Amino acid sequence: MKTMTQTRRTKLMFTLALGSILGLFTAPAMAQYGDGKVLLTGGVGAIDGAGGGGITPWATITGYGTRDEINGGIRYTFAELPSYQLNTLGASIGFYDRLELSYTRSTLPTGGTFDTVGLVLDVLNANGAGIEPFNTTIEMDVYGAKLRLFGDAIYDSQNLIPQVAFGGFYKQNKNKRLLETLQANKAEDYELYVAATKLFFPISTLFNVTARYTSANQTGLTGFGGGDENDKEIRFEGSIAHLLNKTTAIGVEYAQHGDNLGGRSISLGGTDITALTGLLSSLGLGVGETLRQLPEDDWIDVFFAHALNKNLSITVAAAMLGNITLTPDQTGFYLSMHATF
């Protein structure tokens, strides 16, 4: 009986000790959780996962946490284009309005766009050379980090110095076979950027300029670089957002893109498709020129963002993305929902 009592006491003491240790770690974190910033000041979340606009990161830190608080959220974006449907799901967290960490998974089915390529593969009996014949899907993981360097975009309105942040992404594209077919140089790579953001309260308008150091094709969805080259360059991006009231904003965004794959033909197992044009024509396919990739265009969107409260915001935008691989004039819309907690 005495042994049983000692055992129970030992278990009780161990449980209390473990609870105390966990409390030392969890209590400060819970105490530091908060959402003290005003609506929409953390941005709505870029396609890459960083806090900001829909297609470009801002210098603001995601969420509603002040310099004494931690705040984060999740985001889902759906883009409907004539030839594509893009789905992105991500999570981000901001620490003390200073540091931001994010992760995003993008999924882009391309089966309809590359049916012709699949047909050519079948006709040439080139199984295993290039992409799968049909229903190819692009999946990309994006890991991001951002550090606020100086300035205050929102609360120091009398100072003309903007908030400036330095950030970066590491992007891993999962469909290496498709990227080889498109003649991209790499399936995964890093990007760096510097963003400057300022809200001018007298005109209720936010301005952002971002310089991104990258070699990405279509933000990395079609790989990085082209052929034997993967030279990075600085590309400029910008956002203007006008606050109609404290819960609603409208605006426009621009993101400069490169053109690493424009003019390159689809490669089938290392064979340039243009070398097979005669054979394809004799087979009655006539697809030689259609498999030459179009020049990549810059991206533009016009958006409407509304915060229902500090837990949920919704963004709707007209997206003008131009040429994407074999498909011209990809203009559509995207819907993004951002939940913070």
C-alpha cells in the first residue's frame, strides 16, 4: 500500500514538474500573441506567400502583430485563366513586427495545355523522353523569410522615409521532367528582394516598390533560367493601394518578368521539336510552330480587398498575365482568402 502511494506521489510530482516546465515556454508565447495593428496593414499575402499584395511582397510584416506581439495566418488563392487554374495554399507568421516566415504550396494542372505535346510523344513513341503524355501537373514549394530593416510604413506618417525590408524565397518545383521539356535550366533556386512601403494618410494611399533578384520563369512555375544559362537579374515590381475606408482597399500591381524561355521550342528527350517539323507535317499533325514557346510577359492585376474583421480578409482581382509557355493572352481573375489568428 505504501509503495502504491509513493508511486502515485511520484507520478503527481512528475506531472506537476512537466506542466511547470511547459508553462515556462508556452506562457510567454501566449502572452505575446496579439493583433494590435489596424486592419489591412499587414497586406493580404502574395502568391509567393509573403505579406503584401497579390503578386508582389511589401515591406510590411504579415499579420496584425505589433512590435510586442506575434501574429500569423493561412491563405488560399485560386486563379482562373483561359488555359490554367492555379491553386496556392500557405501559412505565414510575423514576429514582433520585425521578422516574417512563410510557406506556400502552388498547384497548377497543365493537362489541357500540353495535350498536343503528349500526342507528339505518343506518335514518336518517345515514352520517357520529356513530360508524361497527358495531365501534367506543376507543384512548387516556396519557403520565405523577410526582415524589416528600418522605417515604419503605417504609423510614422509625418516621416517620408518608407519602411524597408529585405527578404528571400527558396522555391522547389516538383515536376523536373516538364521543366526539361520546356528547356528550363533549373527546377529549384533562390530569390532575394528589397521592398520599400509607405502609407500616406492624407490621401489614404499606400505605395510599394520592390526590387527582386531572380531568374524565375513565371515566378518559378516553369523553372529558372533557360538552356545552359541561369543568370539572375534585378526585376522591379510595384503596388498602389487606395483605402476607400478602414476595411476596404482598391489598387493596381505590376511585376516585371524575364524571358528565359521565349522562342525556345519544346524539347522531346533532348531533341528540339523544330528538327521534327517535317516529320510532324507528313503525319498531318502540323504542330511544329505551335510548340515554340511565346515570350514571357510582365504581370498586372487590379484588385479589390475587404477585411471582414481581423480574422478574415478577401481579395478579388483581374489578372493580366499575358503569354504563358505555349498559350497567349492569359487574362482572368483570382480570389484570395486570408485568415489571421
